[in-house]
Amino acid sequence: MTQLSPTSVKDALQSTAPIEAIRVQGWVRTRRDSKDFSFIELNDGSSLRNLQIIAKKETLPNYADIQRLSTGASISVNGALVPSQGKGQKWELVADNIDIVGTADDSYPLQKKGHTPEFLREIAHLRPRSNLFGCVFRVRSRLGFAVHQFFQERGFVYIHTPIITGSDCEGAGELFRVSTIDLNNPPRKDGEIDYAQDFFARQTYLTVSGQLEAEAFALALSKVYTFGPTFRAENSNTSRHASEFWMIEPEMAFCDLNGNMDLAEEFVKYLIADARKHCPEEMELFAKVVDKELLARLDFVLDRPFQRITYSDAVDLLKKSGEKFEFPIDYGLNLQSEHERWLTEKHFRCPVTVFNFPKEIKPFYMRVNDDGKAVAAMDLLVPGIGEIVGGSQREERLEVLEENMRRHNMDPADYKWYLDLRRYGTVPHSGFGLGFERILMFITGAPNIRDVIPFARTPGSAEF
Ligand code: 4AD
Ligand code: MG
């Protein structure tokens, strides 16, 4: 190989002038032969589009080997970028030299087009080489960047909250235990396993949320956000739940529920607009192969204000809807996904923020409203998916928070540090969590969360 530094396929395709000497590297998508030529479609994942390579029999000493190249093989090509003779592309690369880096035989699973997403999930290690998943993961990367841009532009400080924690923030008991205790011979005290002898000298888990720790930082740095992996041992095998997912959790001091809802809505719109602007090629592919309505739906969401409704008004609407739901709906019950979808898809036909939920169905940290019944909670729902954001104003009054904890069968003594935040310089504060995969599903149109995570972890499945 020569020392010429490689150009990406994307940059080559976007060139404004011919280039005499260029090197590209990638994987063969297809190859076909004509009389004294071989045409190779090369892709390196930098773009949806391939670069056409012209391999000429007369100039390439290894032409016989090149003729045996099949889909999936990797090559490095030196040559000249010239205006394409063929239709459909501006440039093509006439090869001076082709190094075969790695061959692939007929057993390569991505031979033909049109594999089902289910099949591609079984080859999650190869699916990023497909058009669709290349697009999905380029959009995921771009939006990860946009998350930081959104908050950094607004003066938020990025906080790395711990992944190993001792608290169950959401109180749902969906925790993965972190332990080095010998399962075959655990230390015991009074018949029970003695976690005082475990690695951290206490029970620890993978975090279900960085919120509690983010609150401590918001009550010092005013505006913070987290963006990291989150773990839930929820045994729900749905298209929208993963056991390991990424969550973005902003937290703001001196902010009430209204300010919180404003930020959540602005954030969702920002991410949609960013993908529309920076990933046009990818968005068009999703519209073509995943969901014909996608772009119209996203643009509609961008153009209009979101709806807001209290939980009790939403329950009234649902009860009066005349719709036959599988799950019962009444004040005090959780909204099920079918209810959320009725609100966003049938009734409002746009994203809806539901707020002021009954305190019985929400975690201990949410602020109790003046009526003593509801808490200042909010869920942002979008058509096709349901909840993508959950948040609240936090209880900043020490006595009320202690009372909430007791009501949730928690011992305030276990949360001394969290209560200290109310003991010393407490302020009203709010925040929310946005499920990164949920918004990716909404933006890419992917109907299953497994298709927006590189390697999904779900109940019964942790391959790769
Ligand atoms: O509504 P949740 O449980 O809220 C919290 O964890 C709060 N501590 C957030 C906060 O106020 N800082 O989760 C927030 C979001 C959900 O709206 C959903 O988008 C996503 O996280 N989420 C999941 N995404 C994928 N798989 C799962 N199992 C998820 N559980 C929640
Ligand atoms: Mg929630």
C-alpha cells in the first residue's frame, strides 16, 4: 500500500473537482463484470451512497483475483476520481491499484437485499454494514452530539453520575444487583445474606437513573445534565423497553414544572430539527423503506406547539372516548400505552404533555401539589411510541419529603445525603429523563427499540 492518506467515500462523492490520486478503503457491496472491466460498488459506512470503482483488466496485475471478489470483501483502492460516465453518480474512481485486504465467501449473510429486521438482529455484528442500519447508527451518533450541543448552548454542565449505586431512584425495584459475593457460598448473618461483607460493604445495583445525584449538582451548579447508560430489570418484553438504555437527565435549580415542560418540549423539537437538517440522506432512506409518513409527521411536530393536559382531564377524555380499551382507565390508575396512544394518535394527533399525576402512582421525590393529591409530574407522549420523557418538580420541603419517603416504605435515614440538599439551602428544582432510544425510534421510524441500539439487551437476551 502507498502512503497516500485515505479519503472517505463520502468526501470523495462530495468532491468539487476531479482528483488525480486518491485512496479509498471499504467493503464491497456488489461487483459486476463487463468485457474488460469490473465495476465495484464500495461502501465504507461514511455515507449511504457507494463509490463506484472501475477496475480495468489491462491496468491491474491482480485482475483475476479482483474478479473473484464478492460482497463483503474489504479492499483498499488507489486511483483517479473522475466524472462518472454512468447515470446516478457524479464521480467514479478509476483504479490504478487494488489491494485485497480481506476476502469474504458465499456464506456472508448480507448477500442479498431485503432482509427482515428480525433476521438482521440475529447478525447484529454485521447489520451496521447494511444500508438501513448504517443510517440508523449515523443518526444515533449525530443526535448524541446534538444532545450535548443543546445543553451546552444553554449553559448546562455535563455531569457523570455513577453507574453503580445503592439507591432505587424510581422505587420500582427493577434493579440489577452488583455483587462479588460467591453465589454458591454467600456469607450469612442471622440466616440472611450478609451484604456488609460484599465488595462495597453494602447492597449495590446498576443505576436506574442518575437523577438523585444530578439533583445534588443542580443545587450547586444550577443547570446540569447527565447522558449515560441506564439499567432496568423490568421483565417487559415490549418493542419499547430495553434492559440497558441511554437516558438524558437535565436538572435545573430555581425551576418549576412549567419551566421543566418548556425545556422538554424545546429539547424534543431541537433533536428532530437537528436530524432533519444534518442527516438528510438517512432521513430520506427511512421515509423510503421504513415509514412513508415519517417526514410529514416530524415536520408537523416541528411546526406546531405540543398539547398540555392534566392527568385528571386526560382520564376524563379517555373515559368519555367511547373507545374499548384492554386496560381499565380511572383516576388513580396508570395510563397504559393504549391510552397514551389514543391521546396522541386519535385525539390530539400530536405530542402531548400530561401533568399533575396522582401521588400514589409516582416516586417519592416528586413535589406534592397544594391539593395534597397530585404531584408535579409530567410525561411527554408522542404518536406511535407513547412516553419519551418523564419528569417532575422535586419535593424541596424537608418534612414533606420525609413524609413521602415513609409513605413509600423508605427509611429517611438511608437517604441522609439526599435530605441534606433540603436541609441546606433548598430551592425549588425540576428535571426530566428522556429515553435516547425512544426519541431515536420516533425520529428514524424504527418500530422496535432493538433496532436503534447497537447490541440490545432485553429479557432473555444478551448476545454479542
Ligand atoms: O419515566 P422514567 O422512569 O423517569 C426517570 O427515570 C426519572 N428519574 C427521570 C428524571 O426525572 N430525571 O424514565 C425516563 C425515560 C422514559 O420516559 C423513557 O423514555 C425512558 O426513560 N425509559 C426507557 N427506555 C427504554 N427502555 C426502558 N426500559 C425504559 N424505561 C424508561
Ligand atoms: Mg416514566
